[in-house]
Amino acid sequence: MAEFANLFNGFATVLAFQDVNIFGTQMYLPFNVFLMVVGIVLGVIIGVLPGLGGANGVAILLPLTFSMQPTSAVILLSCIYWGALFGGAITSILFNIPGEPWSVATTFDGYPMAQQGRAGEALTAAFTSSFIGAFFAVIMITLLAPMVAAFALRFGAAEKFAVYFLAFASFVGLSKEPPFKTLAAMVIGFALATFGTDHMTGSLRLTFGSQYLLPGFDFLIAVIGLFGIGEILLTMEEGLKFKGKDAKINLRVVLDTWKKLPAYWWTYLRSCLIGCWMGITPAGATPASFMSYGIAKRVSKNGKNFGNGEIEGVIAPETAAHAAGKSALLPMLALGVPGSPTAAVLLGGLLIWGLQPGPTLFTENSEFVWGLIASMYLGNVVGLIIVLTCVPLLAAILRVPFGIIAPIILMFCAVGAYTVRNSFFDVIMMLAFGLLGYLFKKTNYPLAPLVLAMVLGDRAEEAFRQALVGSGGSLGVFFSNGLVSTIMALGFIALFWSVISAGLSRIRGTAPATAG
Amino acid sequence: MIQSKRNSLFVAAAALGVALSGTPASAQWEPQRTVEIIVPAGTGGGADQMARAIQGIVAKHNLMKQSMIVVNKAGGAGSEGFLDVKGSAGNPHKLIITLSNLFTTPLGTNQPFSYKDFTPVAMLALDEFVLWVNAEKPYKNVKEFLEAAKKGGFKMAGTGSRQEDQIITAAIEKAAGVKFTYVPYRGGGEVAVQLVGNHADATVNNPIEAVAHWKGGKLRPLCVFDGKTLPYNEKIAGDAAWSSIPTCKSQGLDVEYLMLRGFFMTPGATPEQVKFYVDLFQKVRATPEWKDLMNNGAFNTTFMTGKEYVEWVSKEHTRHLNLMKEAGFLSTN
């Protein structure tokens, strides 16, 4: 029960009133709560702007925090991160442009919902799911931190590859698109992931002597182009209008949506578990959202309807992404390994504030750690209230004529693409990906396998080769212990699930399941 | 009316004259707009942390009238950042903080830049490297470790490929006549955890990347790749301090390696401009925040400017050339 005592000390730290000097005025106020609100609002804005991700936002503001107490500093920065997690969903749902990589899967059903005039409902579901996923992860961090840290230590290269494989298999194996189109999209995605410097040997691949191709294609650039620009091109062709402009704007939309959500408790629980698992291992929020979406699509009663505006298709990825985003902080605090790019920047912050992340942080800087954890609880609640009050306002954006909003979106996309690496070449690449996205949509090829192959291809290849270098080239390393064998076996089951379920049905003498 | 106008004109001219005649005497150059620090590496790494710490220190202590921003240009093992600075000749508002990729990237990937393209400003510190093993392993010193390694099959985990960690590994192999399997990872923190989790047999992590696990009793330092032992006496793990780690040379492993944390300006920067930044970094070094940073990371705090710095850099370039040539890491295309 020591955890609870620590946690309540943490709450006391966060809620404490302090004498602070803001813009020259001496004030007595709960400074940390004030920082929390500022952080969340900034984070939501950062999350909305594609490209300007949480990692960039936190990095830019990091030096401002040097004159603060470490606890206040981390509250400000981590709340920016929570805010960015919330904000990423907004543009995914409204414009089919993922504000952050982990909200790609949210576009699959969130955008169709907005087009049907259900933007408010989709936003409410997304924000509420984010909240639940994050809350679940924080409870887990509170109760299980030391155990989870020990578990994370068991993940070497082979185990990590197995996790990527499982994420990949559960998305692709469960998909219902025509298999050859899926395969083609996937192969293009893997091919795109091979460009640039090979991290294993330092040699260059497919750079054609150009310095611009040295870093390869950034996933975010591809996503902004494929989804955002592709969508704008498509809308232009269809006559310059938003389909979602008849959106009902009603303050009751939040309450009405909430009434529907408890029915999806199993989706929530499953997505929370997937998210926490992917956050700790640490594969991160993006694979978690894809995996959760893929599994939900297969096991849901409404699986057929996924992709056409099914609310469960918003719940599953958002819950998992947030559970993963929060639990990614645990390996950072307990082991010093960042589970996400934003966590990597926060890690740098800890070092600059004079704190040493790792197994000793929990004992030596207990006030800091529990202050951070308490701020995760409170920041989450504050964040939910802030974003939910904005739902009607956000949904109203869709009433603005396309002719006005399209150039604005285009500008934000270009700025976002530039911000990722401060490179103008990326803006051109974004336009090229936009064209590719348009072609995919016109010819009915699925974009999701391409995007997933791009985000996982790079890292899965790395883990695969690290494992093989270590084992001297023997594939046995992927079945060398119970942990890795179990994950690999689950991956194969997911990959061949269609075949397996058809076989099972035949044995039982029934017709092959359609929704299963 | 006319009279007064003429008077004010006269006053202005006189003031201008004074200002002009005054300029050569003080010869102070100062930044006229925001100063950019380019980091040729991603966010969260050692160079990035140092650049952001300096940005924070400069802002907190008001060391400069203009503000300072940090820009990451990590592409192509840092060449994106270096080529940007090389292409900004005559812009005194751009600096680059370097790590070993100042040498390894042009040698390993044939990118068209070299240390000679930049105007040297100052070395702020050198980052140390330590040979670490898992604390559960029986070998307590370098000799026992190398004997065990000679049986073969030892995995060395490190950051990146054909960069400092792999160069040190190659140097150990040559000096001790052993063979490691080098497995590259993306970041130092990840490398340390691979060792704690027994997925690797040794690492050459920087102090700050592994110190928490040492403190927690999971890792054991065997030797430091510096010419002398570290000057930090504060106890970290039991009775052991950074100063109690022997040098590798004293343990019979003749390998030394330190990583530059220094600044360069764009080509063609004037001596006045360089002097401004040297003075600025001197002020940064005097702050308590900087001292804390050095202490936490057990840095080698050698400070160098001018000719001495240039000579150090050019010597280091030759050394990297030789080390990389022997290891077969030089670019072939």
C-alpha cells in the first residue's frame, strides 16, 4: 500500500498552492495546476498541426523549464504530450489528416463518420476513449511499476521483432480487403521503408547519390501526403464540397454519445490491454492503434461495417494509442529507455534537470516520480474536460466552405511537413505522396497496409537483423525461449486466422463464419 | 524652425562621427538576430541535450541580448546539418555542435564536407566511454573479461553503425586480439538495457547512459577509455565513484577514445565573431547549471579554443581515418 501513500503525496505536490511570479505579478495559486492547463491547451494545438508532433513541441519548450522545479517542469511538458495525444484525433476525424502518426487508424472510421454528419459523435468517442485508455495505463503504472520494469528487461531483439510481427499479423491477417491489393500496398510500403541509411551497417540504400534521400522517407510526411493531400485532391474532383457540412451542432452530442459507449466495454478492455502491452515492450502508440483496430475489426459483430463509419473503429485505436502513449513513460522512468520519440525528449529533460532515470529514480526522487504520476491522473481529467467542451466548436469547422478551408489545410500540411525535419525537400515529397494517395483511392487499393508496412518495416527489419547478428544467422532465435515463441505463435495464428477459422467451422459442420 | 532643424542635423552628424570613430576602439561584434544552434543528430541524444542545456543557461542568465534556438538536422548520419552549415558561409548567426560524426560521416558515407570547412570556435567538453559488463557476470576486471571473450561469441551492443561505439569495439578487438559480434541499436539508453537484460555481453556506453544501472547494482564498469582516471569522487555504487574506475591502458587494454562536444561556425566567420562566442561559452561554463551537467555526465571538462583546438581536431581526424581504415569502415563508393 506504500504506492497509495506515495500517490497521495504526489497529489499534494501537484495541488499545492505556491507563491509565484507571473509576468511581474506576485500570485498565490496552485501553480502546477495552472501549468497543467497551459500544457494541455498547447499540446492540443500541437497535436492538431500535422508534423509539429509532441516530440518537437516538447523539445522547443524544454529550455523554458530550466528555471522551474523539476516537478513543475515535467508536469508542463508531460501535459503537452497528453494534449498532443488528444489533439491528434481532431484533424483525423474532421479532414482525414492524421495530426500524429498514432491517429492514422482513427481516420479509417472517424472520417467516414464526419462525412455522415456525425463528427461530434466521433470526436466525443475519440476523446472519451483516449481518456479511458490513458487512465487504465496510469493505474497500471501506479500499481505495477517495478514488476513491469522487470518484464520489459526480458525484451531483446528477437522478442521485439516478435512483437512487431504480432502487431503486423493481427492487422493484415485480419483484413478483409482483396488479398492481392493488400499485398501490393504492403510491398510498396516495405519498399519505401528501405530507403536511406541502413542503420545496421551504415551503408546507403536507394539514395541515388542524393543527400535528400539519406534519411529515407519520414513516416509522417508520407501520412500527411497520402491522407491529407490525397483527400483534398479527391474532394476537389468531386466538386469542392464537404460532405460533413450538415453536421448537427448540439451540446447534447457528448451526452448522447456517452450513452452508447458502455456497450463497448469489451472493446475498451481489450484495447487497453493491447495498448499497455505495446507501450511497455516498447513498440509504441502507432503499432498499438493499428493492432487494436485490426483485432476489433475481426472480432466485432459489426466488423463488416468497419471503414464505413463504425464508432467501434474509433474507440479501438484511440484507446490503445493512449494506453500505449502513457505506458511508454514507464520504461523511460524505470529503465531510461524511451518508449516513444516524445518520451526520448522528456528523458533528455530529466538529465538536464539533474535527475537520473533508471531503477533508482523511484527511490531517490520519489517526490518527482509520484508528482508526475499524480499529474497524469489530474492532467487526463483536465484534458478530457477541455477537449470535450470544444467538440461542438470543432464540429462547426466543417461548415466552413471547402474553398476557404482547403488552402488553409494545405498550408498547415506544408508547414507540418517542413517542421518534421526542417527540410523543404519533405514538402515536395508530401505532394508526391499526395498524388500516390489519390491514385490509391481512385483504384481502390487500401492505404492502411502501406502505412503500416512503412512504420513497422523499418523497425521490424532492424530488430530482425539485430537478432540474427546475435544468433550468428540462426532463425532458431525466434523460438529460443518461452516468451518469444509464444508471441511468434500468436502472430502466426493471427496471420492465418481466416484459414484457421474457416477450418474450424468446417470441422463443426457449419458454414464459414462471416463476421467472426 | 529652419535653424533648429539644421541644429539637429548637425547634432546627428556629430553623433555619427563619434559613433564611427568609436567603433574600431571597442571592436565588439554582437549577434544582430536569433542565433541558431544546429544539432547534427536527433532530439534526446547527448549533443541535443547539451545544446538545449546551453540554450536554457543562456536564457536564464541573460548571457546574450539575442535569443538562441536549437534546430535538429539529423538526416544522413548528421550530414544534413553539416552541409547546411557549410552552405551558409558568412552567416555569423549559425553554429553547429559536433559529435564524432564530424569525422565518421564524411569518412563512412563520402558526404562532401570535412572539418576543414568550418570555423572552429571552442571545445566545451569531451564525452567519456566506459567498458561495462553485467554485474552478475564473474569477470571483475579487464583481464578476466578479455580471457572470457577470447573463447568467442561475445556480443557487444552499441549505438549506431560505423560510429564511435563500433570504432571503439574495433580498436579493442585489434588491441586485445579478440573478436566481438557488434550489434547496433538506436540509442545509448536502449544499449544499456540490452546489457542489463543479458541480451549482450558488454557495452561501451557513455557514463550518463549507464550510471543509473550501475547505481542499481545491475552493471559493472571495468575501465574508462581515457588517458587518466575521472576526477569525480562522489560515491555512486557502494564505495565506488567515477574516480575508482581504472583507465583501460592501466589494465593492459591500450585503447583511448573521447568524443568531442565542441562548436564550429560557418565558413568565413571573422575573428571578432568567433571571440564573441568563445566569451559566451566561457560564461556558460561558469554557471552552476553547467557544472551540474558536467558532474552528472562525468564529462572530461577540457576547454580549448584557437590553434590548440584546431590541432586537436586535425589530430583526431587522422586518428579516425586510421581507425576506420583498419576496421574497413571507409566508404567505398
